[in-house]
Amino acid sequence: MRYAGCWRPGRIAPVIAMTLLGACGMAGSEHRACPPVVEYSAEEQQRAAAEVEALPQGSVVSGMMADYHVLRQQARACRL
């Protein structure tokens, strides 16, 4: 006796996989992967500040630097 069409592993496999992956995403983790924060010397910071000040008003790079500043603050907070 054939059960053609009753068992379709091709359709159920993705559902099982997504269920298992979803369960993993819901679990809390006590181990946070915090990115490292590169430390710059005072000389490097002064040079960078002078270079940023030399940029034209409204420069895209200065906006990117502001974003980078926020990411560094978040990385520092992650380590606490």
C-alpha cells in the first residue's frame, strides 16, 4: 500500500528548522559579545580633532564620526 502525498518531508523540514532557530533566539544569554574599544593616545586624539575641524561644514565624514562616537559609548557600556 502506498501513501503517496501523505508524508512530505520537503514541506515540514523548513517549519521544524525555523521553530528550532526561533527557540534559540528567545533564550537569554549571560555571555554578551562586546566589541573591543580601541584606545587612542592623547596625541592621536588631538590630531583627529584638528582633522575633523578642518572638514567643510556639513561634511558627511563628521556625521559618521558622530555615529562612531555613539558606537564607542555603547561598546563601553556593554563591558560594564
